[in-house]
Amino acid sequence: MPASSASDDSTRRVTRKAIQGTLWTYLSYIAGKLLSFVTTVILARLLLPEEFGLVGYATVVIQYLDVVNTLGMGTAVISRRDRLAEAANAAFYISIAVGAVLYGMAWLGAPLAATYFREPLVTPMLRVIALLLPLNAVSVIPGALIQRDLRFGIKIIPDLSSSLAKGAVSILMAWQGFGAWSLIWGQIASVFVAGLLHWALAGWRPTRVFDRRITREMLSFGGHIIAVGFIGALLNNVDYLIIGRMLGAVALGVYTLAYRMPELVIRSINLVVGRVAHPVLSTVQMSAADLRAMYRRYLRYTALIIFPAGVGVALLSGPIIRVFYTARWAAAIPVMRWIALAVTIAAMGHIPGVLYKSINRPDILNKLALVKLPVVIGVLWFATRWGIEGVALGHVALALFKVTLDTLVASRFVQAGVWDVLRAIYPALVGTLVMGLAVWGLLFIFASGDVRAIVLGTATGALVYLTALLLVRRDVVLNTAGVVWDAMRSLRAG
């Protein structure tokens, strides 16, 4: 067989595995999010807002520590190309050591966190939920090895099982009256079950072999991963720190729940688009014209999907809260409305971020994050004067600022100006505006706050949006349908 033919066959096999892996990854992610949503709906009827807020205090601290936890060893193992056995061994022991140290830090620092949030219960809660750190450290390498071998069909087993364990333990304990502790033990059960299954399925066991050179290489790689992750975590979670400090547990609990639906509907879509965009943009990075065309195309497709979804969630926030979470959570309605719009706008800044990675310039993400961070802290801190609704509205202003900055910077690399971006998202903007007016008018006339409003609003919005797109840019609709059809055919062929 000629070398070129063998190479083509190898490329096709890798591509087929990538497509299948992507399908399994998205199936696992979306199924996990749906299970989490169902769990939240049930827990919202069993627990009070302040109980969600109390756990939120401890969780936000753990999120920052978890960025440092394992020192990025899972990513380092996945990226490793040689001496994998020695690298996995070193990564395992590094993870264990770091997890133990961080648990000790969390135990000792818990009273400081309680002082910051002005809530004594944070101390015992943080000391218990910090068990997530060593538990994650124990299972990160087996999980990484499963991913590295592209065994995505296997990976779905621990992923979904952990979601089921979390939901079952949390709901059972909440029903038995354990309050906020039910959320904490549910998270611990989730990580424990996932860890057991990762070890059972990976087929890997550590040895006592220790290689100093490999260990130094793994530590060096992990340091870069932590720098990116910590800045991103600080930027994405600073609102929880500010609300917890300034507005208290009840406000934090309401705010946390209000974020769930926009995160499920909008950020899930954005994750799917981003994970597909990265490898595709990477393949065309040598041609400036192709890169520019592909960048505009992804902006268009992202806008076509996310704009109507985000505006739909914003308009239907009232019925969604009342139907799924009950009137007890009515304070979350205006918060969800503004958060949905903010996440929708922010989605347009995700593709530039993928672009920087595809052209091997991830440092730009860190530099932009450092520029954004003081602005985000200042705006959100000031916005607490108007409560959590003010913070949510502040997110809308920040999303506009961040997307504008991301777009201007990205335009330097792809030679795509503001007009090019507007032209790419124009069909989605017009269609979403028409759809929004139709759904708003429908809800205004019928003033229904039950499940009928959700069903009728969703159906009407989808019909009006598609009709508006056909009238404005029929070619865009047909082209998008063709892309989806080709993708489905490739999956069936694979």
C-alpha cells in the first residue's frame, strides 16, 4: 500500500474516532446537565434559598482550590507523547501530594473563609466539602488515561453514574431533613462514585518507579495549566465571592439557582460549538483567508443558535421559575432574565478565545483576562447596591464590554473588522428581535405563568424565528440545514 494511502486511512480513522468521541462527550455532558437540572428542581422544593447559599459559600472556595488541585496532571498525562507509564506514575503521586496539602490548607483556612462571609457555619462545611480535593486527586489519572485512549463510550459510565449518585444522595438527605448538608454529601458521593468507576475501567495501577526528569517535566507543564485556569476561575466566580460577602446567604442561594437554566441551555450550546471549532480552526490556521472565513462562519452559527435560545430563556424566566422551582423562588425571575441575556452576549466572545488557542497564542487569553478582571470586580462590587438583580444587570454591561474587547483584538489576527462581525450575526439578530417581540406579545396577552406559557412560547418562538430567517436570509437557513445534514451523514457513515 502506498505511503500516502496509508496516511489517508490513518487520518480517516482518527477523524472517525474524533467524531464519535465528540458525540459521546456531548451526550455525557448534556445528560449530566439534565440530571443536574432535575435534581435541582426537586431540591428547590425541599430546601430553602439560604441553604443553597450556605453551601455556595464553601463551594466557591473549593472551586479556587480545585484549580490548583492535581497541578494540571490530568491534562499533562493526556498531552504526553513519550514514556507514558513513567509520566502517569509521577502525575499520580504529585496529585496525591497536592490534594493532601490543599485539604490541610482548607481545614486550617476554613475559619478565615467563615470570617470573610460572616457565617460561622462555613467552617465545618468547608472542612467537610474539602474532602473533594483528595478524592479528585486519587482518581484524576485513571480518568485522564481513559480520555487519552479516546475511550469516550466508556467515560460516559462514571460521568453519568456520578450525576445519579449526587442526585440520589442529595434528594434523600434533603427529604430526611439534613438541609444544606444534603448538598455537600451529594457532591462527595458524586466524586467518590466517579473515582471508583475510573479505577475499575482504566485498567491501570501505579508502581513505585520514580523518574526525577519526568517529574520535573510534568510539574513544568502543570504550572502553565494552573496559570490559565486560576485566572479564568477568578474571572468567572468573582460574582459569588462578592454576593456572598455583601448580600448574604439568601441572596447567594437565589442567584445560584437563577444561573442554572441559562447555564444549561446557553453555555451547553457554547461548549459544543467551541469544542468543535477548536480543531477545525486549527486545521486552517495557515491560510489567513480561510481562517477569516471560518471565524465568520462560526460566529454566524453560534449566533443563529444561541441568540434565540438566550432571549427565549429571558422571556420565559417567569413561567420557568414558577413551574420548575415554585413561587418560593420568585426573586430569581428578574435575575434569570438578565443573566440569560448576559450569557447570550458573552457567547460571542467564546469563538475569539478558541481562535487564540488555534493559532498557538493562548497567552492572549491571560493578558485579556488580566485587563478584564479589575473592571469585572469594580462593576459587580458597585452593582451590589441594587441587590442581586443589580449584579445580574451588571453582567449584561460587562458582557458587552468583554465581547467588544475580544472582537477588536481578534480582528487583528483574522483581518475581520466590526462590520464583518455584524454582517455575520445580522440574520440571527433580526430573527431573534422578531421572535422576541412575538413571544413578549403572546405572554402579555395571555399572561399565563404555568407550563402552557412555556410550551406555547417555545413553539411560537421557534416558528416565528425560522420564518423571519427565511424572509431575511433564506440562503443562510438553507446553508445551515446543509451543514447539519452533512454532519449527520458523516456520523452515520462513521
